[in-house]
Amino acid sequence: MKSALKSGLLALAAAALPAVASAHPAIGEAAGFSHGFTHPISGLDHVLAMVMVGVFAFQLGGRATWLVPTTFVLVMALGVAGINVPFVEIGIALSVVVLGAVVALNVKAPLAAALGVIGVFAIFHGHAHGSEMPENAAGAAYAAGFMIATALLHLAGLALGYVIGRAGERQGVFVTRTAGGIATIAGVGILTGLI
């Protein structure tokens, strides 16, 4: 059981490792699949939010296991439509805070409510990705890249949830609350500009 606990904490640390800064350094400086793919994994805000979406989906179980991440990716794709969305960075930071807290508190939200919250946050993330998407033919490849990377981060969160579940009821609850708490604290740091 201790090895499962260590595995869960290592998985969370590994998921956050490539993300040392905000993923939105310069609007419009992206091109192609590789840039789109690296965008979601290059910022702590995106990595934590996407992994927490996966853990939240795992905690809800049942149809939510696939509906929550799928809804996020699809609504995020709509968020690139070029519609002006105010307070994007604040919305992204709040997504980390709220999703971390939801995971830490093991909130068992009704599926419709979970999808609504996920959808709102997906709009902010989608707008951030879309604002950096090139307008030429590379835009489609860029979009495919960030959607695939986002889905993979959701899968990492689902895997983390599974590893946490394997740790047993007592250790699993502790690891889940710890992972969610760390994400929430990091989100507050991102929101306040300390991270």
C-alpha cells in the first residue's frame, strides 16, 4: 500500500514536472502540430487543471469517466472560435483552484453540474489555446496537437485516480486530498502571480 501511495505522489509530481510557467507567453507565436501539442504541457496551469479533470472524472465514476474529459476537449475546441472572452488567465487560474478543491473534497456532483463546470473552464482554456493558433493551414494541425495533448493529460489524471484507488481506502483518500490540495494551493499561487 505504501508503494501505491508513493506511486500516486510520484505520478502527480511527474505530471507537473514539465510545467514550470504559464503556457501563454506570446499570443500568435505558434505553428503546427508540435507547437499545439506542447502548448498544454508547457504551463503549470494547464497541466494541473487537465490532470484534475481526469481525477475528478475518475472520482465521479460511471459515465462521467469518459463524459467529463470528452466534454472538456469538445467545449475547449469551441473556445477557439475567436469569440472575445474576458479574464482568460483568471478563469484558467480559477479552474486550477476549483478543480483542485473539488478533487480534494471528493465532491460527488451530479453529472449535469459537473459537465457545466467543466464546460465553463474549458472555454477559458480553449480561448487561450485559440488565441495562439495560426490562421494559416498550420492552424488545424495546431488544434489537433493541443486537443490530443489535453486528452492525454486527462488520461494521466484518470490513471492517477486509478493508482490512488489502488492505494486502498485510507491511503487513497489521503493521496487524493493531498493531490487536490496541492493543485488548489498552486492555483492560488497562479491566480495571485506568486507562481
